[in-house]
Amino acid sequence: MLTAYLLGSISTSTLLTKKVAGIDIREHGSGNAGATNTMRVLGPKLAGVVLLLDALKAVLAVLIAKWQGVPELFVAGAAIAVILGHNWPVFFRFRGGKGIATTLGAVLALVPVPALIAAVVGLVVLYWWRYVSLAALVFTALLPLFTYLLHAPHEYVWFTSAAFVLSLWRHRSNIGRLVSGRENKLGAKT
């Protein structure tokens, strides 16, 4: 779980935006160290790389735990730890992202079918309403439901529930803006 947290603490958006543009992404746009803010500040190509790398670090964390042959509880713990590392990275003064790409990678490695179903619904929400935050919340909200309905180990149901709670916490300001009608739509500059 410590290894997973440290992997999560590698802030790909912070590192890549510093290398590519010479900026700290956390000082621009929304101030979030994630793919959406990277897209708004520096464009979709770099954002795609950030999204992919954030998901891959979670896949790697889960696979390392599985390769160790530890009980499912510890595999689920590694999945949460990588998200915690992404959200509150020790290497970057605990200022990270919101963890959605990292959550996606973790659930694809743990429960791929529920992850894909929830992701498709999230993408439909994104396409229809154009709110990244709403799509992320729908995605994470559906994960525990689909994980439970498709009979995954109960440790994974708890993990996906915890991931949803983390998503709610990290998106609390977005929720306020969604309710008040002030949330930025996809394609809008922050």
C-alpha cells in the first residue's frame, strides 16, 4: 500500500506541464493537477498523455499488489492508496488532482466490466451535458452499484464505495458550482 501511495504521488500533470511548458499547472486554470485542467490550460494532446499516465500508475499499483499474492483486502487497499497519493501527493506538498483518471485505472485493473459500464455512462453524461465534473461523479457513483450487481468480491465493492466518497470530497466545489449553474462546460476556459 505504501508503494501504491508513492506511485500515486507521482503527479504526471505537474511534471509534464513543467517540462513541456515550464509552468506549475497548479498555478493556472482551476489549480487542479489533473487531465481536465491540463486540457484547459495546454490542450488536449498533453491532457491525453496525463490521463493515460495517471490511469497506468493505478493499474501498475493494483498489479503489483496482485502479483504479491496478498488477500483481496490489500489489493483494494493498494487501489485506494494510489488514489490517495494522486490526490494528496507527498512529493508535491500534498497538492494533487481529483483522482478520476487514477480511479479509472484502478477499477479497470480490479473490476473491468463494472468499470467499463460506468465509464460508458459517464461518457454519455459528458457528451450530453458537457460537464466533466458531473460525468466524473456519475462514473464514480455507479462503480459500487455495478461492482455489487456483477458479484465482485465485497472488498472491491467497499473500494469503489470509498473511491466515490473521495470523488465527492474532491469535487465538492464543483458540486456547488453545478447546483448554482456556474460550473464550466467542456471546452470552456477557466
